Amino acid sequence: MQQLEIQTDLTVVGGGLAGICAAIGAARQGSTVALVQNRPVLGGNSSSEVRVWVCGATAHGVQHFARETGIMGELFVENQYRNPEGNPYYWDLVLLEAVRAEPRIQLFLNTDVRTVEASDGEIRSVTGWQMGSEKEIRFVSPAYADCSGDGLIGLLAGAEYRTGREPRSMYDESWAPDVPDNDTLGSTILFSTKDTGAPVRFVPPSFARDITETAIPDRRVIRSDLNGCAYWWIEWGGELDVVDDNETIRDELQAVVYGIWDYIKNSGRFDADNLTLEWIGSVPGKREYRRFLGDHVLTQHDVLGQTLFEDRVAFGGWSIDLHPPGGVYASERGSKHWHPDGSYHIPLRSLYSRSVRNLWMAGRNISASHVAFGTTRVMATCAILGEAAGIGASVALRNGLSPRELASSRFELMRHALTRADGSVLGVVDDDPANLALQASVTASSTLTHPAVEVSSGTFPLDTDIAMVVPVDPALDRLELLVDAAEDAVLTVELHDPVNPQNYLPLALIDSRSVPVAAGEKRWIDVPVDYRPDHPGNVIVVLKQNAAVSVHTAATGLPGMIYFAHRDPSPDEQWTEQFRAWKHILPRAGLCLRLGETSAYAPEKVIGSYSRPYGGPNLWSSEDLAWDPNPWIELSWASPVDVSEVVVILDDDVEEDLINLHHHRTPFTSLPTLLESYTLEARNGPADRHPIATVTNNHHRTHRHPLPTPTPITHLRLTPHSTNGSPRAHVISLRAY
């Protein structure tokens, strides 16, 4: 048996998505990292061992322009390119390669941390046993990140924590119980099937549950064509201790799985003769356990009220999603949901322990109430919390700061590091003084200044209200629509304020106009609008239901514009606390319309702006490539600046909902809005431009182009050569350091 000691700047315990992103985030800041995982594969609940979908702020399309960027975004996009069919083993490879690509990370798989040395409110070391190789490994670092899910490291270090449900009186949360208890969300085991093309028998094991003796067939959806996370509701153990009773919970869940499969195969109610079990999980996917206390405890009010924290470092958008502790045996439905009006913010103060000075945490164990945890617990949100914690740990160490000092008196250091890393955060502009592009002026070959889509691909009847999101910068003074009218009619058009820049709902009525529509086909109607807000943002235009009118659709849309139809809840949806009444329609398409002059797509958007949609698309768009086949955008400085690195951030269409396991098909491997190829060129004064970089076959969002030596530059030009399908060239950010 060997005894080893590993010394790094940061030790990350837990190799789920939170731990992966924490390790990569810190390594990219220059820190050395030990990433310690007690399983043979990375990914935690998303791995091939457990196979839970990676859900996040998009909430399966409920929230908009909400897909995560940063490291989690890279993983989403890379998986879409490599693995559009959702093979769980290919997802394992995406994660493993992402970690192995970082030379500052030492990865320790099959290593179970069991002891922690801590004193005076500080962790000195953690020690684990690496199974198979029989090594005892002591990890010594000035900072630690507990990304273990269950929070064992924080427990052993003496960090303050809670389990179970707080009383309503503690935070005045309407979804908290009147009396506190130890109930949690339970664990889940999933299974998948395949069609063999010939009949296959199934003889159930003796321990399989007879689910006909339970309420499961009546209260849960069982179908022979469902697989994997469609059976998320196979959940149990919330009334037990999900750690102490893990083995009991696993046995019961497997008994339930085999009982459900026996019901599908042998009850005679399903067309399942040719189906066989392809895989069944052996590791329970846990949802909830310890939650550590930081300097801020995120609550239901922060989520639903979308609190704008000064120290915001991440965002979420999944509903507050709570499950009955009894799981499959509960009399209640499998879950209840409460969606905020849009994405909400998460502060840095929720990502470190208030009682252990060098302990960071990320994932489902952050500082949140049980109710707020109901939304932060999903894995893509856990992942961006991991990146923020990893960056925070590295920045704090580099500057000799405690986590508390970084979050309060020196938060600008964190903000600049997170922005430079292209982290997943809302409402943070790039004001980093290290970015020389902020001193530059910007020009372009063309700009989408008079947006219009005029070629019809069909019609959409106004048998319900239709809403569209329109960027307004600085005004909306023209709106024409292409319509059909079966008879003379009057169309009511409303303007609504979404209230917050990350919202895409008609929340506050601004104006209402009545527009006469003459009978006939393909008529352009002029909607009299003159909306001039105090600052750029989005407005929601609602076309009210009118049975006589249809609007013309288009095969392509405009950047930042999306469309919704109003709908009534189905019986399955009426029980939700807040029903989301607007359904996304026309994905990757739009309506035929003409807008007035706008600066929403101006070249200046690529410097000092937001790096994702937030009160507008926040990107430069060329005119249609048919009109400007050789577009370019250029930064220029009055006098030379010494540039060591150029960073290009492209439009990866964060409205597109990607997922790691097969849940829905996205019909492309490379996002169409990304540039497929481009060239970067520079010059100093009147000299000829010289190439810095050429990118081809691109499917990535962020590109970093280091220069061999600091180079004096007065002009920096990006020339797009092709897109992955978009009719225009888009660039989100162009930076020089």
C-alpha cells in the first residue's frame, strides 16, 4: 500500500458537473487543481452510471435565451457536435476529455475521501483511499471545494449545514412547511430498453414489487415507449436518511424498476413482446442532502423576485421543483413546480462556508433554503455554480483574500475574471480595464439596421393570442405585418413590458392599438407604434386573437426575436402554482414583418456589452450575406496598443435548448448561428494587414488567440467567411488583452 501526498492550489472533491467545472474554472485561472472523484467515471448523476438528463435554466424551453454558457455551455455544444443521439458513454468521453485537456488538473478517479484534518475553522488536508490501486492519498491545499453532493467534506470539517425542510416562519416562504422536518427529495434509479426485433421473455426476480398492489399504475405515466429520465418519478427514500439508508433505498428502487418492467412485459396491457431491458442503474441518483450555510441563504423570495445581487456569479431558471418525500408510494403527484418570470441570480456569498474559512461549495449543497434548493439543484445550474466557485477560489488565492473579502470589498476582481472567462452570468457588462478593446472604436462592412423578413413560408391563424419579442434600441417606431383576412376586421395589437431584462413574458401593458385590416391575402398592414423607452430593451408585442386574420410566417427569424402562442392549461398542468400560459412557437423561424431603424445589432455591441441576450440580443449582425457576401468588423485605436491575446465570442444561440441525453432532437450538430470560418488580421498604422489566426470547421463559441509576443496594433479585423447556416454573420464579443 502506498501513501501519497498531493499538493495543489485547490482540491475539488466530487467529479460531477459542479466539480468538473470548478476544477476547469480554477485551472484556467492558473491554479493547480486536484480533482477527486469516488467513481470510475466523471459526471455524477449525468454519467453513464446514473443517466439523468442535464437540465438547467432553460427549463425544457420554459425560459428563453437561458442556456448556460461558460464551461457548461462548452460541454453542451461539444456534446451536440459529437453525440446528437445522446449516447451516455459518449457523454462520459466529452467530460473526461474536457478535464484531461487542462494540464493543471490532476485527476483521481475511484478515490473516496474519508477523513478531513481541520482546525481553527480551516481545512488542512483531506485524505482518500483509491480503490483498486490500494493507495492512501493525502491532498493538501490552501483551498477546498466540496462538490460531493452529499457534503461529506464540509461535515467532517465542521461547517454549519442544514438538512430537511425549514419552517415557514424562518424565511416566510409560502412553500415551506409550518413545522420543520427532516424530509428530503428522494433518490431515483432509471432503466432503458431496446427492441430486439423478436419476442423476449422476462421472468421477474423474487424481490420485484407487484406494482398493481400500489397506486403507481394510477398516479404515474407508464408506457412501453418510454426510457430513462421519462421515469424520473421512480423515486423513494425522502422519508429516510438518503445517505445512511442508501443501500435500503437502492434495493427498494431496483425492486420497483423490476416491478414496473414486469408490469410492462407481462400484464398484457402493452405492446412489449420484442422489448428487453438494455440497462438498469445500480447507483441511486440522489437529489438532496446537506446544504451548507454561507453569508447568504438563497430563498424562495430571491428566486421568484429575481433579486439582483451585486455579487451575482451565476443564474438559474428551472422551476422550484419539489417532490413528495414518499416518492412512488406518495398519494400526491410526483412533483410540483413554480416558475419565476425569467432567470434568477445566484450570489457568490452562497458558494462558500461562513464557518470554515477556506471551504467553497458548489452543486446541490450550496447555501439555500430547501424551497430555493428545489430549483438550484439541477445539474447545469450546479455546473455554472462550480465554475464560479472554482474561479472564485483561484482569484481569492491569487490576491490573498478570504472568500468573504472577495465577495464584498474586492468583488470587481471576481467580476472581471468571470467575464474574461465567458462565465454564465446575467446583467454583467465587460468593464475589465485589461480589455484593450474598450478603448477602441468599431466599424463594420454592414449592419442589420432595418430588420425585415418578407418571404412567406405559410400562415398562422390568429385563433389565439400571439406574442413576439422585439428588441428596441432606441425606439420602435415602425411595425408592418404581412397578413391574410377572410373579411374586413380590426386587429388589436398590444405592447407589454417584460419588467426585467431576462424576462420574455408580457407582464405590464404599455399600449394598445386597433388596426383596421381589409379583406384579402398577403396584405402589409401598418401598426401605428411609437415606443421610446428610457434605455434599450425588449418589448413584447401581442397580436390579439381574431378568427378572421392569419399572419404570414417566415422560414428564418431575426436575432433576439422569438414568438409565443397563448394557451390554456391542460388538466395535467392546472395543478401548478404558476401555469406558464405562453408556448414557444416557430422555433428558428418567425413572422413576416418590417421594423424601423434600430441599433440593436450595431458593431459597438461587441465591446463593453453583455455577452449574451439581456434586454436585447447584444451582438453585431451583418446584413444578409446575399447583400453583403464579404462582411467584416474592425476595431481601431488612435495609437498602437500592445496585444498579447485576442478573444472572439460567437453566437451559439442560447435560445436553442440542448441536452446531454436523448430527450429531444436538435436537427444539427453545429449551431447555425455560429461562424463556421473566419480570419483575424491586424495592422499597425499604414502597414498592410497580417493574419493572426484562421478558424475553419468551427462549432465552438469562444476562441482564444494568443500572440507569440506582445504586438503593437492599431487595427484588428475579423472577416467571417461562412456560417453554419445563418443568413447573417454574428459576433457577440471581440476582445484584446
